[in-house]
Amino acid sequence: MLEKVLVAEDHQTSSKAVAKTIEELSIPVCHYVYYCDDALTRLRNELLSGHPYELLVSDISFVEDHRTQALKSGVDLILAARALQPELKVIVFSAEGHPAKIQSYFKELKVNGYVQKGRMDAIELEKAVMAVAKGQTYMPAGIREKISPTHSHEFNNYDITVLSLLAKGEKLQDIPAILVELGISPTGKSSMEKRLNHIKTVLDFKKNEQLIAFCKDMGII
């Protein structure tokens, strides 16, 4: 099991609840801070002391207040923490519910686990910490199901631009001209329709409206 954990969470109630959950797992040392800058300072100091933290549990969103911060979000903190201590394990504890955004934490930030704040978050957090301690990654079952290979498509910038324009009410026949102005290719209407049809086939949708609703729900657009 892990020996030393740092919790970065700007809400006192949530922070203490997370710390309590971790302490109940018989982890000897669990500290918590309210600011990302303080979290990085703690990580640096403990690393220099020869007794580094093994796990960082961090929220993603931190509310700005009177205190100026160099690191303004959990994403900033995770990137800085990993640059300082590459082997540090990270669990994101956040209210974020969009599967695409959560998946990006694993792909881009290489986090080891994710727990969504909610009614069962203490149980989920316990599972996540135990999994990470064993060298595993942890993602909520509901999120895994939504981004499973049978319902997946790698949306690129072209896809997102076209779908965003459609979501804003732009007509399909007018989008090629907009793509030309934006310098995005391919700009042909037929190419755009083929791409949309391909995505709908992969995701098992019949109409563009269904695809747009799905993308909004997943946080893609």
C-alpha cells in the first residue's frame, strides 16, 4: 500500500473527506492543500527531503480568489508535478462528467485514476487508490462503457470544426466557404458529407442531429 499522499482540493469539506477516506486505508501520511502552488511546493520540498509523496489526488477546477497563483488549475499542477517527479502517481477527483474530457486526462496527462465527485465518490476513491497502489489504472465503469471501442471515434480538428458549425445552426451547404476562410481542408461538400457519414456509421447514428447531440453530451463540442 502507499505510504504518503498529497491532496490538492480548494473546498475544505471535500479536502477533509478525501483525506479521511485515504486515512481509512491505513495510509500513514496524508496532507492536503487548497492551492496548486502550495501543492507543487510541498511536492518539491518532500522530494528534496528524500521522502517524496507517492500519490497526488487533485481536483481539476480551482476557484480564483485574492491570492495570485502561477498554477491556476489541476491540469497545470499535474503537468508541473510530473515534470518535477515523473514517477508520481496521480488520481483526478473532479465533478467533470464528460467522457471525452475524462479520457483526455488519461491520454494527455497520463493520470493513473479518475473519480467523479458525487454520492458514491468515497467508495470510488477507495477503489481508485487501491487500484493505483497495485500499479493499475482506475476509471469509473460508467465512463468506460461510454468510451468503449465499440462506440469510439477519434475526433480530429476537422470533425470538431464541422460539427461545431452545424451545432451553431450553419447550413451544410454553407460550411465549405467557412472552411476556406478558416484555412481548413478538405473544403469540398462531398468530402465533408463522406466524413460525417463515416462517423455516423462508426457510432451507429442515422442523423446529423443525433451525432451533434452525442458530441455535446460527451463534451467534444
